[in-house]
Amino acid sequence: MKGERGELDALHDVPLDVTAVLGSRRMTIAELLTLGEGTIVTLDRSVQAPIDVLAGGTPVARGEIVAIDDRFAVRITGVVAGTS
């Protein structure tokens, strides 16, 4: 176990894209071409549903959206098994 930890320590400074996914929607090209300012696009999740947090495209956690000053943030509510 200690050897594994040392191997992970070598990766601590590697940058990784983290993405918060609110939901998605499949659209036709015709629907996409009608989008304009003010258009509302409904997503496949309810407001109360947790969002997915991805690291490098892989799900690592779930959470809820919060606002901090003028920015959105994610409060982690659960970690995906095998990532902690």
C-alpha cells in the first residue's frame, strides 16, 4: 500500500480537466440551427437531481450547484466508488 501511495505522489502536479455536467439534450441539426439569444434548452435532469463531476472524462463524484460570489461552484455530495 505504501508503494502505491508513493507512485500517486508523483502525479500530484499533473493538470487534469474537471467538468461539472448539469444534464444533456439530444437535438437535430434543424433544432440546433433555430437556437438564438433567449432560447431555453431543457435538459434531461430535474433541478433537484445531483450533477456529475468528471475528471478527464471519468465520473469521480456527484454534487449540487452552489453560488459563491459571482461564480458557480459544486458542493460534493458523494464520491464515485473506487476514486477516493
